Amino acid sequence: MLNRLQLFRNVGQFDSVAAGAALPFARLTLGYAENGRGKTTFAAILRSLATGDPAPIAERRRLAAPQPPHVIIDCAGGPPPAIFQNGAWNRTVADIVIFDDTFIDENICSGLVVESEHRQRLHELILGRQGVALNRTLQQLVSRIEEHNRTLRDRADAIPVNIRGGFSVDDFCVLPERADIDHAILEAERALAAANEQDSIRATQEFEAFALPSIDVAALRPLLVRDLPDLDRAAAERVQNHIGTLGPEGEAWIASGVDRIPGGATDPNGKPCPFCAQDLSGSELIAHYRSYFGDAYTGLKRDVANARSGIENQHGGDAPAAFERLIRRQSERRQFWSRFSDVPAIELDTAALARTWASARDAILAALDQKQNAPLERLELGGPALTAIDQYYRAQTEVLALSNRLQQANGAIRIVKEQAAAGNTAALENDLATLRATRARHSTAIAPFCTEYLIEKVRKAATEQQREATRDELERYRQAIFPAYQAAINEYLRRFNAGFRLDRITSQNIRGGSACTYNVLINNQPVAVSGAAPAPGQPSFRTTLSSGDRNTLALAFFFASLDQDPNLASRIIVIDDPISSLDDHRSLTTVQEVRRLMARTAQVVVLSHNKPFLCNIWDGTDSTLRGAFEFIRDGSGSTITAWDVNRDMVTEHDRRHAMLRDYLTAATPNNREVAQGLRPIMEAFLRVAYPADFPPGTMLGHFHNTCLQRLGTPQEILNQVDTNELADLTEYANLFHHDTNPAYQTQHVNDAQLVDFVRRTLAFASR
């Protein structure tokens, strides 16, 4: 509750007012003030106390005041009291609800116009605090989503467009990581290259098998150690000794000569020596030659020659050059196919291999040449020859392994050929772009930006989920509250006897939030109050509702909003001048509604410049629950003082009647005012006693003449005695009335005479 107004300083009409501290507020507190004395300022102070907004006070800083506004109000929530100082409150009282011009201007209309801001605030008014809290939460969530969007845009801008491969930021950031990304990109690049070179791929051959020719050392060894086992030992020694005397290649020389003996060495008798022409008859050595250089010898020499020829054919001549050309051809193919598939490297030192090959070949040929020259000599391949042959074997193994690896690559090459033949260049380009974007997405430079972007998206999704849940809850609340609110408003309009009703009160989502739209029904014809401007010349809110209607509508909205408030019992209701432009019936209804509010709220404070209105509220209210104050002039400003409502409830008629009664008991110096009060006393009596014959504006003299005319008729008003008495009283009273006596202010007043006519007037008016 509001308990006391302890201090109003430097605000509005209040210079430094502390008198209110002695005036306790009650459950019902009435405040009277003439216009311009501070009612609006007081309402603004309470609005600021309710909201914490300093503007309503700051904008009313007393002109020329040296210090800023300072307000102290003893109210609920203390101690301490609520203090406004240095532009701020120490605390607020959110339970204060105020109806005044500001309420109308903010929620209903500004003058004759209903703006979108009015419909938005009216929407909040209808929703009530629970609905407003939901709506505010919804708007906060919408703002948070906008903030998420700004953050997402910033984080998206941090991811360069040129590395996204044509992907949107959302699609780019969700590309899955691949452990084999580099290999996958290589394969995709190869597939695309293959699709772009289909003709070359179709024309290029696969790898062919190749190998170094073999060297069968096991077959050579028996040949090199072969001799003539059937040759006579003595003859062989004799021939070999002779050959030894001939020097190098002596055996070949002799073998050549034996072949030149006519008819051969089988029958040398009588035949000349092919060298000295002497008769060979009787030559013992020729007989030995016949045994030595026989068929076995010839066969051995032939086998050695054949072996040498085979080595020469396989390993000599053009064979090394042909092998080098083959390797070069394989290298060229490998260079081509490696662009589309994994192909083993050809790391073969052909020059070194040629040297190894030549060394092994030459060693074998040298041994065979030696055997050819000395067929019966048993030979063994020496260490250097065997070393050269071993090196050749290793080279042969290396070449065979390379050939096998290249042969295995042919399977992948065949796949390349198939894919190239059926390749879709556009699809392959898209696949490659995706893979490259994937690698960029998960690079150390870009991955953190994508992570931040995805985290913000998750946060936005969570906020959107909250927004949808809040929107659904608010929509369910609206569906329940708007029909109930419409019914409540129309009930109040019925009580106020308004000539219109409201229809189709609905919620509408607009860019700035939510707004209320409704129709004013007049003669069952709807007049829309919405965001759309009325067509020129068509009925509108401005043209269909009078000033009193607009004020009535505002009161109906206010009272209906209170009905929907679940916490109404704790509210402090402040109502400032609610009957402006209202007729008597609506004023009385307002009085009745204010009285009803007392039983439903914590406190009701009513401010007005209309004393009868406030007195009607006061009258009939429990005297223990009511209090009153008034703002009165104090120099150039205003102050607060107690208001004696009971005294002001006395009418002029009551006052005059009491004045006349008092005059009979004790004479007063103000006897002229007593004399002037006689005529109003009689007029008031006749207007009540004979309303049909003495309507407002009737003169006493005219009424007396009517009474004379009706004496003794069925329409008689007064009898003869009363008619005569009325004539005497009227004659005396006219002496002191400006309409009948221009010198009424100087008319002499005789006390004894006045006492007589006062007594007779009171007696006449009491019949």
C-alpha cells in the first residue's frame, strides 16, 4: 500500500512539500484538486515509482528550481521508504496500476488517432503481466535469434568463399572429415584427367612383361671340365707335350693341320705333311694325332662353339640396346599411366646394368674361348667370373621384380580405361571439388572457424526451439484471454450504457512485435481499428466515437484488464480524473466500479477535480477504510492538506437551510445573506414537491398565479391559505433578489421582520 507522501520537492507545482507525511493513506484514498494543482504530477510520480523510469519525474522538474526533484513515499516494501533522488529510485513498487491520460494516450488513442504503438501496448494490456512476460520472452528470443544471425554472418565471412568450392557455408562446414583425403583427391584428379583424355588412354598400351636373358652356369660347368676319356694316356701326353712346344693356340694350329691332311689322319701313309710336305708314312706322332683329334674331340669343340654362339646371341650384339629401348618404352608408359593411377617407379640404372651384363657375358665368353682353344683342358670359372655372374643374377632378379610390379599395375590401368570410357566429366569435377573443399574444411587454418560456426548454429537452433515453444504457449494463452477480454470489455460498455460494442478483438503479428486489432460495432456495423488506414470518406474510429465514448472505451479497457489480472488482490489502483467527458449515468457507473474495486484490491486511490464525483464514492463507503486529501494553492505552487469530504458533501440547499435555522436560534451579522436565501429555499422545495408544475426555470410569481387560477378546480395545486402564504413570502423574498429588485443589495433588513419570514418560510417548506 501507499502509506504517506513524506516529501515532494522540486517537482511540478510542489516546491518543498512535507505536509503529506501527516496524512495517512487508507484502503480507499480520495484526492481532490482544482485543475493545475498537481494531480497529473502525482500520477506521474506513482507511474515512475511503479516502473523505475525516471522520465515522468525528470520531465516535470520544477522550473527555476536550483536542485533536482526529490521524492519520498512511505509505501509497501519498506523500510526504507521509496526515495527518488539524483535521478533514480532506491526501489520500485511494481504493483501500482494507473489510469490517467497517459494510460489512454499509450494504450487507446492519441486524441482522435489510433496508431500502431497504441495497438501494440493495448495488446500487452490485454495479455496482462503473465502474457506480457511470455510476449517479452518471445521478443527476447527473436532478438537473440537476430543476434545469432549476425554472429553467423560474421563467422561465415571468416571462411573465404574461394576455398569453399562452390558450397554454401552450411554445406561446407558439415563436410565429413576423411583420413584418406589426400589419396582420394589424387584419385579424383586422375579420374578427371582420364575422362578428359579418353582417346590417349584408349590408344596407350599396358605394360608388357620383360626380363634379362638367363645364364645357365650349371650347364656350362660340365662343358668346361669335359675331356676325352677314351684317349690313350700315353698318346695324349705325347701330343700335349708337343703342343706345349708350339706356344699359344698350338693345339688349334695342329688340329687345323690335321684336317688338311688329304684323306684325313686315319691313313697318313704316303701322304704329305700339310706344313712340310714330307711323307707322313711311319710318323708315330701322326698316329697319336689320329686318336687325339678324333670325333670326340671334334664334338667337344662343336659343343663349346655352340655354347659360345648361344651366349653371344642372347647377351651380345643388339640384345643390350634392345633391352634398354624396352626399358625406355616402359618408362614412357609409366609416365603416362602415373597421371591416372598408382604405377611403380622404374628406378633402374640401365648403364650400370649394361656394365654388369657385359661383365658376366665377357667372363663366360672368355672361359668358352679358352676351352675352345684347349678342348681337352679342364676349366673352372674363376672368382671374378662368378662375381660378375652373381651381380648379373641380382640384376636379373631386380628386372623381373620390376616387370612383375608393372604387370600388377595393369589391373588398375584396365580400370582406368573402363572409367575413362564411361567417365562423366561434370560429375568427376563435382567430386573433385567436394574432396578439395573437404580438405580445406578440415585444415588447421579453417577448421576452427567452421567449429565456431557450427556451435553458433546449434545455439541458434536451441534458441529457435525455445522461441517456438514460447510462441505456442503464448498462442494458447491468447486464445484463452482474448475472448474473455472481449466479453469483459463489452460487459463494462453495457454497464456504462455505451451505444457501441467491440468485436473481433484479435492479436496480429507485426514487424515490431504483436499488436491488437478490433472492430467497433455501432448499429451492428463494424468499424475496423487496425493497422490499415481508413478509406477517405469512410467511418473510422476518429469519426464514430465522441470524446465521452473514447473515455468510456478507455475505462472499459482498464477495468477489463484488471479483471484478467490474477494478482489483482495485491494491486494498488490509481485512477486520475476518470469521468472527463462522461455523462451522469457513466459517472455513477464509474463510482460503482470504484467501490467494487475496493473489495478486490489492496488499495484504491482516486484523483479528480470533480467534488460531487468523489463525494459519491465516499458516500456509502466504510468510514474505517477511507481517507482523503487535497492539493491546494500555496503561494505560486501547491501543497497537500487533509480534505473534509463530509463538509463538502453538504449541498447549497443544505447550507442555506442550516443558515436559516441557525438564524432563528441566534442572530448573525450576516442577515442579508439569510434574507437572500429565502427565495432559493422555497424554489428548491417547490421543485421537489411539485415537479410537474414547477420545473427548473419557473419563477415564484408565475407559479403563484398558476395556483390562483386552479383554486377550487380538480387541478388545484395549493389551497387558499397556502396560496396566500406563498404570495406573502414571495413578496418579501423578492426584496432581496436581483431579478425583482435592482436595489436588492441596499435593501434594509429589519431583524424582527426577517425572523418572522424565516420562521414562516421554514414552516412552508416543511409541509
